[in-house]
Amino acid sequence: ASFYCPPTPPRDAEPDVDKMYQQQEQTQSTGKSASSPEDTSYRSSNYEQATTSESPSTDDSGKLKYSKSLGDMLIDFRGVNIHNVEISAGVGDLEIRLSGGVLSDGLNRIIISSFIGDIRIYAPADLPVFTHCSNFVGDIELMGKRASGFGNSIDSQTANYGSSPKKLYMACNSFIGDIRYFTV
């Protein structure tokens, strides 16, 4: 009996783990974050080529739903209408990319919930967004604000949120895990 062994992916398709650990050590020793807005090293080397890992479902009201019980999720909203979206993750990390997403006129809404795992949100700088993030255990970094420990909650909005005809409200809740919002 023979077994099929899939080919090993090329080295450049995987995140540079050694580089990430070096940056983490540098952050701990210098106190400076390696993930400043100008620094893109927090991204994996295949950031641009990655595609959405889960297919959405829709209900009768037109709500777009992404859901996964176990494992990491990547959701890229490029070319997708983000008017009414719900994202649910059980155990695993969640990465959300808002660049290229289509906003409808008025208020658009994304609700994100996660049980255990980190949440990373990448948003364009010009996106008019009001964001509410909360978690029971972990860190939150949102538009220059930071909270750490137990029972965290942070609200923040961009300067253009109030005057924009198309805007996004995002609620992000996690039980255990870090929540980080990056402007790209």
C-alpha cells in the first residue's frame, strides 16, 4: 500500500517565524512595538496572495454570515458589499481585511464574535468607521488606544465618521484573545 504525500509548500509561502520572534524580543527589550503603522512585518509574506478561507452564507434578510467552529479564518472583503455582516469564530485566530470592501449608503454593520483566539483587523486609513471592541481576557489595540488584562472595552472612531454618507459600525467581541486593529 502506498500513501500520497502532498508536496511541501515553498519556504516563501510561509510567515518568517524567526523574524517574528526577533521582533517580539526586540519589542520586549526596547519597549518599542515592531508593529508601528509604517512597519508591515506583522504580515505574512503571502499577505497579498491569500484568499478568503471561508465561504459566506446568507439568510432571508440578506445578512452575510461567516462561521467556523475550529481553526483559523481569513476574510478578505475586496469587492464584497459589507452592509450587514456577521462573523463567528469558535477556537482559532481570525484575520479580517476591509481594504476594497464596498460600503452602501448610510450605516453599514459588521458584528464579530470569537470564543478563543486572536482577532486582527486590517482597515484602510480613509475608512469611516466606529469600532467597539471588548474581551474578557487579553489585550486590545484600537486606533492608538490600548487596554490589557480582564474585562476590557474600547470604543473609537475615525475623524471622518460623523460627516461621511457611507460609514461602518463594527462591534468586535472575544472571550479569550487579543484584538488588534491595523491601519493599512
